[in-house]
Amino acid sequence: MCRIVIENLDQNCSKSSLETVFKQFGEISTLSVRVNGTALLKYSVPDAAHLAIQRMNMVPLCGCCLCVSIISSLYLDQLASLILPLCCGLVIGETDVLDVGL
């Protein structure tokens, strides 16, 4: 499996629009659209993800030029560091997070 991130989505770009465009590159395992103008997509086959990046990066969709790339472990770490403290309500300061041993 291989994950990609689709950034710079117009707020009116629907999940079904993304599915229609990106399923041409391979079977989509999961697709989630975020309110911040990004979508996370997982393909069953890594080659499909690489093809989607080659064909769709910097291509306009719904009025915006897409940024499509592989999700790196660094991206996932950064995402987790933002989401976990917010979900748990444990943010103490700008850089301090209470360690609760999760």
C-alpha cells in the first residue's frame, strides 16, 4: 500500500470528484478529504501512487492547481504531533505537550 497527500484543494472539490479522477491510476483503498484543503489517499499498489503523482501534480482541478506527493513518515509524525495534543486537550504552551504515556 502507498499513501499520497493531495494539497491545495478548493473547498468545493468533493470526495467523489477526487475518486473519479484518481481511480484511473489504480484501486483506491481509502480516501479522506480534510477541511483544510488536503486529502489523504491510499492506493493498493505503489505503482498507482507514483503514476498519480506524475500525472496529477500541478494539474488544475476544481479551479485550483493540485500539489500531489507521497506521504512521508515525517509528514505523518508532524500530523500526529498536531492532532494528538488537540484531540486530548493537552496543549500546555506553544511547544510544550504534557506526556500522558499514550
